[in-house]
Amino acid sequence: MDSQTLDHVGPVLRLSTATSTNDVAAELARQGAADGTVVVADRQTAGRGRRGRVWLAPPRSSLLCSLIVRPSLKPAQAARLTMLASVATQRAIRAMGLPAVIKWPNDVLINERKVAGILTETDILGDQLSFAVIGIGVNVNIPPADLPAVATGATSLLAEGGRRFSRWRLLRLLLAAFAARYQAMAADDGAALFQEWRQNLSTLGQAVTIRTADVEMAGVAEDVEPDGTLLLRQKGDALARVTVGDVS
Ligand code: BTN
């Protein structure tokens, strides 16, 4: 990455190596870092994904960043932040010319393969979020031959676009898309963001299987609710409300 300044969100702390940018950002947030602070690293030694998984990325191949936010939200509204990050990531990738969509709850896919993931971690004080760290990993310049070692079903911008992409440009686009929606979210209680997320979900209308830690459910993904819940129409017409899980 080069060292241009970012004008939409900031400050941006750029590291060559981090354990996990989410861990660095959480520590900074505990020390009082401002709303909008961004941590970005060329490489992680302990990158984490959702549900205890590792997040692997060859050094300098990917966008690995975490945003510190201090919104006035209740813990039950935290899914909005993940919606916001998935929409911003999808818009940024689209602005670079590739047809990204969102898979419930917050993976970003191109041609049905995962190109980006989001890990939101919250710190709660009383009945409010004290801060949240939104970690975003985008596979940018990982060559197709290296993708199987990264994750099953993974793709990269390089694999889909047939050329290398600037991680710095992607970060700029992503932060601009994030900042615009972050401000709007406070004004309309997240209504426009929810609609944008819903409209860009590739999952709706699809026959899916949802796996949580201990349950597997099949059905048709019928709709989503503003708190991020997926409505799954099961065999026999029962409607299940699903709040966590992996979709396939
Ligand atoms: C997932 O899809 O499971 C979420 C992956 C999130 C990965 C990013 S990379 C930057 C930030 N730091 C981490 O350790 N994880 C997130």
C-alpha cells in the first residue's frame, strides 16, 4: 500500500504486521481511540473469522482492516454495523468493476464464491454499545492457485477480474461508502441501510441450508428483518427465525 491520506474516515493506523487488526483496534478503543479510527495491516499472524475460524491471507495480498465505531446503539441493534460493513464492502468492490453480492448474514461473494468476510465485535456498557470493532477482510491479489489454501470456496478480486487491484483504492472506496451510510444511519434509525442490505442479499428466494453450532435447517430464505434475522420457510410451511448461522 502507498501512504496517501484518507479524507472520509480517520485516523488510519497502518501496520506491516498485526496479530489481528481486530485485537489492535479493540486495545486502541479501550485506550480511548476516536470514532472512525481505522487499523490496517499488510499481514496478520492470528487473523480471526466468525465462529472461531481462522482468517488466512498471504502477506500483502489482501485488505485486512478494522474500524472502531462508537455509535449510539443498543446491543440488540449491533447487526446494523455488520449490515453497514457488508454493504460498504460490496459497493467498493462493485465500484472496482466486479459483480459482488451479499450472502446472509454478511459474506460478500462474487460468482458464488466468498471474496470478503466481516467480523464485528462489541464492547457493551450498561444497555449501550461502548464501542464496536468491525473487521473486514477482502481477498484482493491472491492468485487462483493459492485460494484453496486460504479457504474452501474462496475467490479473490484477482481471480475474478483477471488483473491485480489496488488495496489502497479499495480501502478508500470502502471507507467512503461506510462513512456516508454511518452518518445516514443515525438520522433514519437504520431504515435506508436495512433496505439497501436487503436488496443486495443474494440469499433471498433461494433454497438454503443453515448450520448453527448445533442445528441444521433447510428451507427457502423468504425475507429478513431490520435486526438482521433471516426468515426461513421450512417444509410443512413453518417459518423459522434465524439469527446466527452459515448458509449454503
Ligand atoms: C468471516 O467471514 O469469518 C469474517 C472474517 C473477518 C476477517 C477480518 S481480516 C481483518 C480483521 N481482523 C481479523 O482478525 N479478522 C477480521
